[in-house]
Amino acid sequence: MGWLILALMGAVTFLYGLSTHAALLCLLVKPLPVLALLGWLHDAPPSDYRRWISLGLIFSLLGDVLLAWPGDLFVFGLGAFLVAHLAYLKAYLSDCKRLALMPLMLALGVGAVLLGMLISSGLGPLLVPVIVYGTAISAMLWRALARLDTDVPKRSALLAAGGALAFVFSDSVIGIDRFVAPFHAAPYVIILSYWLGQWGIAASAFNKNKQSGDVS
């Protein structure tokens, strides 16, 4: 519980800095929620699944820093989150390898719509990096949804799927705000859905077996 309180404190502080345009404060505390989730995840039952989720959080933490750092490090942040999604993808594959056609079609559809929207707005030199990233996050979503209705513990599957959906939503808002139609509330929508997604993904590691315990 202490780690989650720390994550909540970091989130509230970041939102305060965002609302008051305190750039230095935001830079200092933005990584705190994910860092706290990483510490919290250490209490989950040891497994390959937990190790891959931990790696995903580590690269997400790096991505947080790169995207918040002064200067345009968007491509480097994108690369860090790309590795994070590949780690989450590997975690989901560790306990479920079924094809899952419906989740696959859904993930492909979501990815195609979003990429089509972004490409039509003109990505310039970011075209290839965004396509690669979009493919990776779509694959991550597919494998998260594929764990539903399987032998995977239901709560773990639901948390991971919900977390993946929230993460995809957050990244979609980033793309829309940056390349299509910027809007004032975007930073708040992006960060809140991102943190929710990361919490869901991390929490899914606590439900790998019937004796995993509570996630609160």
C-alpha cells in the first residue's frame, strides 16, 4: 500500500505542477508514479510474467524522463516506450499463445484507424518511427486481449486488458494532440489514462495464481 500512496502523491504533485505551469516540478516528479509501481511490483509473486512487466515499467520510466526533458527528445522517448510495449507483449505471451482472431482483428482495426488518421495529417520524418511504434502497441493490445476467456486467472486478464486499452487510449490522444488537433485538456487526459494503464498492467502480475493476494 505504501508504494501506491507514493504513486498517488507523485501523480497529484505532477498534476499541480501541470496546472501551475511549473516545468521543473513536473520534470522532477513525473517519473515518480511509475517508479513507485515498479517498487510495488516487487511484492508480486516471482514469475517470468512479473520480470517482463518490470522491464516494461523500467523502459516506461526512461520514456517518461525523455519526453519530459527540455528539448525535443520525442523519437528517443518513443523508442523507450516501444521497448516497453515489446516487454509487455512478451509477458502476455508467457502464459497465452492462442491466436485469438477477434482480439487480433480489433487491435488491427484500432491501429489502422489511428495510423491512418496520423498519416493523413502528415508525419514527415516521423512516419517510419510512428508506424513501427503503432505496430508494436497494436500487437501488445492484441496479446493482452487474447488472455481473456482462457485459463489465465480472470482478474489478471481483465487488469492487463484494461491497462492495455488505457495505454492505447493515452498514446492515441498524444498522436491526435501532437499531429491532428491540439486541445487544452490533452495533457491531463494523456497522463491520467497513462497512469491508469500502467497500474492495470502492473496489478495484473498480482493475480497470476489463486494465492496472489489482493492488489490494493
